[in-house]
Amino acid sequence: MILLRPNVSIGIHVWRDEPGGPIVEAAAVGAAGFNWCGRDGRTPPEGFVELAARRGREIFWVYDSEKTEWGGLPGAAFLEAIVSAGLTEPGRLIGYGFPPGNTVSVPSVEPMDLDRDDARPFPCPVWNDPSVFPANEPARIAKYRRHQSWYRECVLQVGAGKFMSYDHLGSYLDKSLVESDPSLNFLTAEAEAHAVERAAAVKSEGGTLDPVRLRQNLLSSMPLCFNLFGSLRGEPEFLTLFQQVFDPAATQIVDVVCEYAPQPPERFLRDRTAFDAVVFYQTAAGPRFMGIETKYTEPFSATEYETSRYGEVTSASGWFKAPGSAPRVLKGSKSNQLWRNLMLAASLEMAGLHGQGSVAVVALRDDPGAAKAVKILREHLTDQRRLVWTPIEALLDAANGVPALAEWSLAFRLRYIP
């Protein structure tokens, strides 16, 4: 797997205990190592992995001329001056260099307060400026939009893009930037390559992958799905992760496809229902497949679709209790989309193409809509194993324990989890 950018970009990074508060730690990151300085009592990060995982990190923009005053690439004295600016009185600081990993205790120095608005490379508001966020939106969505704005500026190091009435929306990438670097919204080369492949395939089937959601919208679950399953699809160790969090009976991953709708639609649900991803795999008992529905902040579709074909599949598949009455409940706004996902899996199983089927919902733990939809559908399934609930955080925790996937897991967590 090829990560498209480091988890910790080259430059000056700072940490605060609270937004807008004084700097309590700072690091100057180079290609092969970093210098770090923090207030007395703080523990140095032992390496790049720990440095990347520390919360509250921001890129700290300073003029090149100001760096040069301290001897070119910022070193210990520069970092000590930045951290000293946050002290109310002289004290002690901790210094650390990686490699080789030496820790020293030093006195604070004359403060150098560079924490100001004009030390910025972008002609647009800072990532946490109120103007780059909608004035009124649910607190949960606001939390993740804020994180994506931080990621855009502090990791991707690009300005915010225009969206509808917003000259700069924090969670949006500028169209011209994406045209010059189409990879900005992707974590790995594999994710981007699969997105290009699937966009062409879906178009040939008469559908479309919204290029704006895919390339410019940092908050969208569409690129999230590619960053997850598009990244993992070619990794041999994905089998280990899949066994741990989805199906312990899996013995081989046959294929993973994002934005998948079986063709032709007339043979299945006769509509445009699709899986965000599907995993085809083998078990000792035969082939299986798992359709995946991914969510980040978007709710399940509230549109109440119902057709005669839905009633046929619900009745004939054997997947649903009381199939004659179940559609009256399942067509409701809280469960309609997930019901269609399960019917699509059921119709694919009935076609006899890929063996036994199931569906997994992959969403954040705090997603109330996903949890509610899963609860409703499970109450109507004849076999609850047909529907798997997998929090994204649990999947990443499991990936941390698979050495070949740990770096990807860290990059994914940094991108999506505040």
C-alpha cells in the first residue's frame, strides 16, 4: 500500500491544550527526524507514529525569514522560544530529538510570539475561523466538519474551496487545486486508482460517481469508502482484518469492489440501489459476499421507496420475518435505505452468483441514524447474522494489531477521527 502523504508533514507543528490557547508543545519535522520541545512535565513523543497520533496538533505557519534568524531549519532554540511564549513566568522545558532519542531539561528562553494571523500561506481564513463553517448545523456534523477543515490545512496544507454561498467552506477542496492534484481527497494510491477505475465502470453501466463528492468534499462518505476498502482491497493482510471484524469463517478474499451494483438491474431490484462496497470471499463451506454500507456524517436516505419488486424479494428470499407485513415497517424513513441494501444482497444470493450473502454497516460509533437502522432491520431478519454492525473505530483498533496495516490505520484515524 502506498500512502500518498506522510502522517506528519514536513514543517512546524504545535499543540495546545485547548483551541486558541497557548502553545504547550512544538516540533520541527524534517524528512528523516524531528526536534520537539514541550513544557516541563510533558512526555516527548518517541517517534513519528506517536507524534502523528497526538491530538490537538496544528501546522504553525511562520515566515522563512523568521526561521532563518534561528539558523535555517528550525531547531531547538526556535522551538524553545515558541513554547516559552505561552508561559506566564520563566520555567523549565523538555527538549527531545528523534533520532537519536535524547531528552534534555532546559530553562525557558526569551519568548518569540509568532502566533498571529499574518503568518499564513493561504489567502483565505484560518481553518477554525467561524466564516468557513455553516452558521447553524447539528453539533455532531459540526464536529466532523471542523476536523476536516483542520485536516485540509494542517495535513494537506491547502486552502478552503468555494461551495454554494460560501467563498471558503472549511471541509471543501478548491476545484483548481483538485485539477492540479486529483489525489488530494485520497489517502493511498490504491484508493485513488480504484476510484478512477470504478468511475469509468459505473459510467459504462449508465450510472455516475459524483466527481464533486468524490474529489472535493472532505466530509463525504464516498471518498471515505475508497480510502477504506479501496486501500485495503489489494492487501494480503486484509483477510486477517476481515476475519476479526466481519466474518471469522473467511478463508480467502476473492475481490473487493467499491460502488458496486450487480448487472443488469432488471435481474435484481430493478432500480439503482448499489453497495458502497462489496467483498467477495471464500469459506470452508463455500463462497460468500458481504455488501458494505459506509457512513461518515450523512444520514441514511429518508426517502420512502417502495415497489412491487421489493415485496417480491422480501417475500421470496427467506431473509425477513412476516414478509407480508414487513415492508409496511421497513419502507419507513429510518430504515428504507438499509432495507434496500439487504434486499439487494438477498436478490444477489437468489441469483446464485456469489454464494451466501450478508450486509455490513460501517459507521462511527456515535452515529445515531446508523444504530437505529440496524436495530430496526435486525428485528425483522430471520437470521441476524445477515446484518453486521462494525464501528469504524473498532475496525481501526483491529487494524492497529495487524503490522502491515498499522500505518494505514493511523493515517485513516488521523483523517477521519477528531
